[in-house]
Amino acid sequence: MDNRSITETTLPEASQPTDHPPRWLYGRLTDLTIGCGLWSLPLLLVSYTVEPHFAGSFALAFYALALVCNYPHYAATWHRACATPAARTRYGTVLMWSSLATAAGLLLVHAHPPLLVWAFTLYVFWSPWHYTGQNYGIALMFARRNGLGALDRHMQRWLWGAFALPYAMLLTAFNSGASADPLLYSVELPPPVAKTLIGVFGAAFFLITFIIGRKLRQRHDWQASGPTLALLATQALWFIPAAGIVLAGEAVFQVRYTSGMLAVLHSAQYLWVTSHYARREQGAQWRPWSYVVFLFAVGVLLFIPGPWVASLVFGLDFTTSFLAFTALVNIHHFILDGAVWKLREPHVAAVLVRDQMADTPKAVAARTPWLRRLGLSAAVVGLAVLAGVDLIKFMLGGRTTDVAALTQAIQLNPNDALVAARLARLALAEGDRLRAREALEKVVAVNPYDAEHQAMLGQILIEQGEYDAAYRHYQNFHHHLPNNVAALVNLGTLAARQGAETDAMAAWERAVQLDPDGQPIAWANLGDAYMRANRHQDAAKAYEKGLQALPSGPEAQRQSLEWTLKLGDSYAAIGKADAAERCYATVFEAASTLPALDLASVTATRQADLHAQHARLDRAAEHHHLAIRLAQESQSLTTQGAAWYEYALFMARHGASPELVFAACLQAETCFRNQGMSQAAVSTIQSHRQAAEDAVGTQAAHIRAQLAETLDRARAWKPAPSR
């Protein structure tokens, strides 16, 4: 029942009959239990306490209940809007436009799945508001049936506020902090603000409830006022616990309020009142079993065939399609429900308030042609079979640790990314990377907007060394999710590996633009790229940003030192010698303390280069000697090769004998070969070694034979003092 439409009141006081209609629709026990929600407390207690221990069984139970309770309650609204010619005339316009809008929404979401988040958020936030309107409408219905004169127009506004405040508390809880569900947005209220709002709304609710309860009890007995007060208690029980969860510092699971026990309670309540209306409206023509079959068939038709057709015929993701139908069909239901249930309309009030037969023309029942009856029967049977297959698939797909069951589920519908993702996770848990890769490829083919599994597949490709395939994968990843920061960082790395420097820089620049304070790796990679492009000023800024974004802690200490070393290189390149020297000194001191002798050796070489640039050749030579010693102590062949190579270049530039230069180059080449360095690195060393060997001529063989002694002389060499 629509909440806003009935705040304007139900029936004018003067029009209410003096002899009250029957107090109950179906009887005291049924009406209080289902209509007023008195069974909510035990059922919710079971749901909240037992469900976490049997989540799979409860999920299957609620999915099965949807077939016989939730789905039919949507069909009941369609029956209310279309069952009679008068209803079709009255509600035809809203039915047509809301249906067209729903169809357009479904087409848009299927064409561009990221829109699902907006639709699903609207559905989740609107759903408890819909529950609120129904509870309030039924509370007013019982108030009128029981002649609660205390609920005048003024007091009705207070009653409306009492029903709206628990929803306001729930909505605040939904938007407290960041959303943990990728299908839901949140305004991200700071927790202190959310708790304050919840406290204010809660205090107002209890004050208004006390005022209403006191006034009703002063003028009416429990038998008359009980149903209305019971519905107010039900409203509080449904929504206020979520506020308590936030006050306790925990996160609220928003989808719980659109599925599970609350959805079943709401749907049962809805069927309770709509079946009464249909029975009173149709009078002698009422056929309960026909009504049940209609609700079942139309309910299934609204939700199940669509996702199966979208996935099997058009190759779309079944889970995405199912969620789209769930959200948008529900929103259509909310709109249509608000139009057809208005107690201020005489024909609605006649049935629900005065319990009269609806004043609608009765069509003469005509016998349906047998061929049409056969077709309808076949359609119902077909829908029942499809519902059974859908339930079996859900049951199989819910067995997250059973490979055989998941395989059967994917055979029933191969275009279900959720089931394929579960198969991938099981394969990863078993260490079967090949099977995991196949399943993940299915996931991203069916749903390329699934960032989590896109990233998982990319990681597997990188781990397997398939960098070309990984690069293509991340290009596709970026195409579908252009603002995914992690994908941008990896795309840049792979682009750089492919030699696409411009594309790499563009990816990293976009990543740091989207997340400037949380992407230290992207900043450092940008710094490296800028250095290669001789954009030294930009490189210095990138390294500075990377160091600022790098989290503190022992595990990040070496990373910080390496980036500080690179920052020093960029400072040196733009002529900031003092800043470069400070960076080098910081790194050398820290690396020597760790100890990280390989890094200390590299830093000493950088310090030597800086001294050489400023003609401090003695100090440059000392730092080269220190770099060689530290490299040898580190036992890293790569570091030793680099230290000897840089020293060979220094000696060649500053007048050392060809014999010493040749020995240093020969030592560097040997270290790199033994370490298994790339052919490109070895070739660079070879070219310099060959030039030095040509310079020494016939002495090369002697130097090779006496390499250790020649290297000792090289370590002791000092450049001639400058004049």
C-alpha cells in the first residue's frame, strides 16, 4: 500500500458508517500473526541467530519461498490493476508508462551493466520504504475498521511520522561509511554523524510512539487499538535493529532488507490483504485456485524467463541479468502499488475499511475455449518447469565447495559468471592454475565489468609469463573499466615492457590522477618513465609523490631507500647537486645500517659520479673504491659487475692506463656472465671491454693471466691532481 497517498486520510469522518464492519479480515489469529506481523519476532530471531550457521540452506529456502510467496505478491499487484475492465481503465496509463520505463531500464542495464549499481541501489533503498508504506496503510485500515476516533487527521500525521522515523534510521545506517557491497552506493556519512542522526530519529520515534499509544489507550481498549499498535511495533522491529548495529560500530548488510526473512514477511502480509480484496471484489466469481495459479504463473513470468533468455539467447551474464530484473521489476512494483492501493479512493475503502463488496461491474463468466485453456495450461506447466530448473541451478550453484555441483550448474547455463567464478576459486585453492584460468576467461567473457576477476585473470597471466596475453587482457580490462586504478597501474607496467612508453605514461598518469595519495608504485613508475624520456623535473616530482604515498613500516624501508636514490638521480640531472647529495647520504647511511650492502654500493657509485661532475676526482675515486668493496662484501655478482663497469668508465675518462681499464671491464663482464644477465647488458660491457682490449694490444693475454694483481692495482689507482 502506498504511504504518501494515504497520509491525506482515509475516509472523511462524516462518511464513516455508524455500524462497524467486522474487526478482522480472516480472523483474529491470522490477521494478528500475518497482517500485523506478530510472527516477526520469532522468525527474525531464528533468521539472525541460526541463519549464519546454515547460510547455504537458508539461502536455498528463501529462494524456494520466493516462488510461492515473494514472486506471487508482485503478481497480486498486476491482478489488482488488470483483473477487471474498470481497473484497466483506471490504472491503464500508469501501468503502460511504468512498464515502458521498466523495459527501457532493463534494456539500458543489459546494454551497459555498470548502470546496474544505480538501479540496485535505488531498489535496496526504496524497498524498506515500500514496506513502511504497507505497514502504515494496514495500520490505518485497522484503525478505521475498529473506529479509532482518537486517530483524527492531526494524530494521523503523528502516526505517519512514527512509521517514517524507523525507515530514516535504517536509511542512515545504510549510508554510514563506505559501502562494502560493489552493487551499492553510499553517501558515506561519517560514523559520528550517522550515530547522531540515528540517536535523534530514535528519540523522536519513541516520544511520538509514547504520545500515540497513550492517546489510543485513553480512548480505546486493547482489542480496538491493538492491531494499529502492533503494526507500529512491527515497523520498529523490522528496521531499528539495523540502527543498533551501526551504533555498536558494525556494518549493516543492506541486502538483508530486500531478501531473506523480511522480504518473506512483507510478501506474506501483502498476499494476506490482496487476497482478501480480490475475494471481496469478485464475490461469487471468486476462484481461489485460479487466483493462486495466476499469482504463481505471473510471478514466475516476471522474474525467471528474462534472465534465462538474456543469457542463453544473447550471451549475457545470467547473474547480472537476474539482478537487473530483480531491481527494476521491484521498482515497477513500487510505482504500480502506490497507484492501486489508496484508501482515500471509495472503491478501495469500500472493501478494506467497510468490508463491502467492491462496486465494480461483474462480467458474465464465459467458458474459455478449450484450445485457449490448453495453451494457458501448457504455459503454466512450462513456467513451473522453468522455475524448477532455476531452483535446481541455484541449489547446485550455491554449493561453493563442490566442483561437480558447480560444473552441473554451469552446464545448465554456461553464461553465469558467478558460478564460473566459484569454479575458478576452487581451482586456485587446489593449485590448478590452468583450470582457474579457463574459468576466469569465461567469467570475463560473460561479464567484462567484473573488476575482481579481471584482476585475478591478469595476475595469472603475469605469473605464467604470458606478457603479451596479459597486455591484451589489461587493454580489454581498461576498455570496460577505464577508471580502475589497479588495472591502470598494471596496464602501464605491461605497456612499458612492450616498449609503448607513451601508453605506459598515460596509464600511470591516469592512475595517480584518480588516486593521488594511494598509488606509490604508479608514481615511482612514472618517475622512471620520465627519466627515460629526459623529463627530469617531472621525474623528481613523481618520486617525491611516490615517497609521500609510500606507507611507513619496516617492509617498505628498502623500497623507500631505492626511490630516494632515484630522487637523488633526478635532482642531479636537473642540477640540484646539494639536494642530490643529501638523498645519496641518507640512502648510504640507512643502507649501511640495515645492512643492504648492494644498495650501499650502488649509492657510493652515484656519489662518485656526482663528485666527478664537480671535478672532485679524488673523492670520486674514493667512492668508487668503496663501491667495489661493498659490492664484494654483498656477494652480489650483479652489484659487483655494475661497480667495476662504472669504475672502468671513470678510469677511462680520467687518464688511467688501458691495462687497468681493460681489467675492470673484464671483471665486470665475468660477473654479468656468471649472474646470467641479459644479452643486451652483456653486449654493452663487451663493447667497452673490446675497445680496452684493442688499446692494450698484445698485453691482453698477460692481463687475463694476472687479472687479480691487475685488479688490485686498479683499486689503488688515483687520478692525477688537476692543475
